[in-house]
Amino acid sequence: MTRTGTNGNLKTHLSHSELKYECIKIKGFNNNNNSTRKEKNVPGTAVASRQHRQESFEQPPIYVAVMTYVGFGIVTLFGYLRDFLRFVGLEKRNVAQEREEQKDFTPLYQDFENFYTRNLYMRVRDNWNRPVCSLPGPVFDMMERVSDDYNWTFRLTGKTLHDVINVGSYNYLGFAENNADFLKTVADKTRQYGVGVCSTRQEIGNLSIHEELEQLGAEFLGVESSMIFGMGFATNSMNIPALVGKGCLILSDELNHTSLILGARLSGATIRVFKHNNMHSLEKMLREGIVSGQPRTHRPWRKILIMVEGIYSMEGSVVRLPEIVALKKKYKAYLYLDEAHSIGAVGRSGRGVTELFDVNPADVDVMMGTFTKSFGAAGGYIAGKKEVVDYLRSYSHSSVYASAMSPPVAEQIMRAMKCIMGKDGSTEGIRRVRQLAENTRYFRARLKEMGFIIYGNDDSPVIPILLYMPGKVVAFSREMLARKIAVVVVGFPATPITEARARFCMSAAHTRDMLDQVLHHLNEAGDNLCLKFSRRKYPSWSDIQEEEDFELGN
Amino acid sequence: MALGDCWKQLSWFYYQYLLVTALYMLEPWERTVFNSLLISVAGMAVYTGYVFMPQHIMAILHYFEVLVHPPVRLPAPGLEVGIISSHQEAGSCADSRIHTFLTDEGYRRTRSDTFASASSAL
């Protein structure tokens, strides 16, 4: 019952299943006209009534790619020159070296492996690890630091930069706050439970606050049960080995996070990678996997697990959940959805990608997420059917060996969840979710209008601006800091070599003024540094607003 | 005032050059090394072009028979420059491609002269 569209999207016509999708448009999704949908045009839900969700990955002009390679080539040549000077002794060596007495032993430090770190990263590392000396809210304070020897060592000057606008923290709903009223319950629980747990969940660290939080989490996500862990990265890397093992097949997206990759490798299962968000590639691999079975014996796989993320944080793209769920049901595979960046940040009421696409949460076998981003705390959760979660309680490495979540952190998560769900009696949560959606739309539309190349889906609060050339990446970060805006720039190992970018994370705590200020400075910096590579024309923000008022008003 | 604007514009161009070639990440002495290498290579290219380009262009035009007579005066005084590619078949003077060259004495050979000497050599 599936037909493929012209560019690889699945067109599903399911007439009598519970999904009841009508049609999926060529360029994006059209996920309503569903009889179970409740609201159509409630005031304030402009996000929900938008029909298209487009993802664009525009290519820059060809000279940009050429000059990026030229730039890297020049810096590499000079890297070789500097390495030679250090080898000959004309220049001091700053990296770790063995002691004189051990020079004849097997080398401990492989010099060439660190070529990139030593010769590219060290030159410009003042753009990362900047010391922050206040709460990482929408504005924060940073300590100023200078370097006398080209970034090998730093010293703090003692001056503090106040009120730097923060567009890099994953503070999607603005719960990183230190307002005493909001934090009252956290303070109470700290008085009651203390801060340390001093044990693992399995032994004697299972506090009643953990049980409450797990029940609340299951209710929030709409599943049977959930389990929480103390660290988000460890949730992935320690639980995937408990779910799959040798003889299982993992189909993982090209751009999955390191924690997922690490968990997959630790499990010992066979890993196959499909192209990012490409349903053709995934279906082909599913078919091949089912038809040929395990590598040499051709026995059927014990399980097939599809691992995807809700929002991919380096691209800002959103997973094609309805299509993956359809594929999973057709080929009887399991789905592991990592909603680290999307829980709380997308969806009508902040419930994540399942709500964004109106997918039944019971269709996703294992839902995973972290509390670091939208909830302003730390830790992760795994949710799903009761049997799965109960199995993980005994068999997960994290629950058996890692320390349980700290009580004030658990209480922070609980208060954030209650706020989002509306259980604390106020509309603060839903206001924040809508403010985030509004900020996202505004920022993206204005950036496209200015002429920057942006990746990703229109709904995702993670906005990467492509900078491409290494010199520009560094200059951009420094110039924005000089204008008192702190941005996160990402370069080679985390992104492909020609696609260095600056990643902006929207927050519900950003006011329209702050966003306008950031946009104004971005405009100037973009002109000074010639960063506006886009060759498409987009409608201006005022035109979009008129169109929306018309849409809402009818 | 115009000079100030000009200077600002030039320094903006220099900044763009530094950014695009990633020299912005390098230390000042490395930039000096790279810039000197670039300028010397570019200078040598320009000088070579200045010396040889007119002669090459005239030769190309003669090859494509845009120029009927072979080029006669080469604007490079004092140079012993000889580019001869000549082949002649018996009786077909149209095939011969003889460039003239300037010897130390500065006289030039015309086509008929060369012909006469070549046929006398047979």
C-alpha cells in the first residue's frame, strides 16, 4: 500500500489503519486531516496550523567549497612547517612529551595523530571553552581571558563581560533560571533528601522521588512506564547493550550522536548505516537484512532495531517519524527514538516529535530522551512498555553500576514537567512552549531573508548557519563576542570538513528585543565577513505575518 | 578624505583575503612568509608575461594566418631569442613556418632570404 514519490518520500495511503494519513506532500509533511486531531485553528497555535514542514540543505556557490579546501590546505602546509621547526629544535614544543630517560622506549604519545589538534585547533581555541561565571540563561556573564602565546596558555584578566546574550545553550524552555519562587520546591527537597545519593539504583539508592519522577515521566510521554538515569550520554551508551546483542541488526542514521554509536558498538550487534533521513535507503537495508539474514550463516536476525533521533542537533533536521513507523510495522522491526533535543521543544504542548507528527507513542518501542536540554537539569530517561522498562531495571549497566540521580535535580525535572503539563495550576508551561515556537519561526524567517544559508526543518529550535571557511568561522566567533553575543561554532571533526557552522539554539526566555539585537549584529557581521551565501529569495517577515493573520482569521 | 576611504576599502579587502585563505588563523610571521611567497611568484609570472607574451601572441596570430607576414620586430632588445620550427617540403612554400629572429647585429631575415639560403643548402 505504499508508493514512492519522486524524491524518495513515501506516499502512504492507509485507509483502514489507525494512522489514517491522507497524503504526504513531496516537499514536506502534511500531517493533519486526521480524524483524531482535536484542534484546527485555536488562537495562538499558529505553529500547529502550518501545513508544510520543509527541510532545506542548500548548497553554496562552488567557489566557497574551493576556497575552503584552499584554506585548509594552506593551514596544513604551515602545520607541516611548524612541526618541522619543532622537530629540528628551532621552536619550543608545547605538547606532552616523554621524559628524557624514556626516549628510547616505545613511544607513548603519537605525534602525528594530533596533527589537527596541534596545528589547527590550538591556534584558535580561544573560541571554545570560554569561562561562564553566571547562570546560563538568556543572558549571562563571561570572564575575559587573553593569551600571550597564541592560545597555548590563557590567563584571566579579572574583568567580567556582563550581559552577554546567550544563543548557544540548550535552554529551550528557559528552565535554567534562579528565580527563588520557582525553585522553592527544589530547595525543599534538598533539605529533605540532601544532595548525594551514595548508592546505585539497584542497591539502596532508589529514593521515593525517583519513583514519583518515573510515574510523572510516563504520564508526560503517554506511555506505560519509564525509567530515569543520572546521565544522558550514559543512558544511550549503557542501555543499548542491554537491549540488543550479537546476532541483532542495528540500522542507524548517518548523523546519529556519538552516544548512540558508542552504545551500538558496545552491544556487539551488526551495525548498518542508512543515509540521513532517507527512507529509500532505510527500506532497502531492511529488505536486504531480512532477505539475507546474518552475515555468514544466513540465519534470521534476532532483532532489527532502527535507531533515529528526534532532532539532529548539528543539522536541525527532524526525523520522518510517520514514514519510519510505517516501515517498521511493515517489516516488523523495532524503533529506538532518541528525543534528546526534541522533548519539550517541539510539539503543540511540548511532548516531542510524537506529538509533532501525531504518532501514537505506543508505536515507538523505546523512547529515550535527556533532561539536560529542555528541562534545565541533568540525566536521561527511557520509556516504553512496562516489560521493556522492567527488563532494563535489572539488566541495564547504568542502573546496576551508576549512581542514581541526585534529588534536587530530580525535583527540578519534576517541577519543569509539571509546569509544561500545566499541573502546577498556571499557564506558564504552555506559554513557554508557544514562545519557543514563535521565536524559532521568527528567527529562521529573518535569517533566511537576510541571505544566510540555514539547514534544517522550520520547526526545530536548533539553527545552524553555515560558515564553511575556517578563517571565517574563527573571525565570526570573535566578532560576535566583541558585540556581546556568545555563539557556538563547530568545525571539522564534528561536522564534515567543508561545512563548518555556527549553531544557534533558541530559548523561550529570549525576548523579541534580544532576538532583534542578535539579528542586527548578525546582519552586520554577515556583511563584514561576507557570509551571506544564499542564492534563494525568501519572503520577508512582514509578508509572512500578513499571510498568517489571514490564515488565523478565517 | 578620499584617501582615508580608499585605505579603509583596501584594508577591508585585505581582511577578506586573510579570511578566505585562512591566513587569519596564522601568526604574523607566517602571514609574512606566505605573502612574500605569493608576491614573488605573482611577480615572476607578471614579468614572464611582460617579456614573452607579445612574442607568443604574434606567433599565434601568424599560425592562425590572421597575420599574413611573419612577425618582424620583437620588442625585447638585446635578447638572443630563437624559436624556429621550420619544415619545408620540396616545392611547397606554404608549409614552411619560419619565425624570424633577432641576432646580435639586429638585422632580420625575411622569408625570401631564408628560402634562398635553404634552397641553396639543398
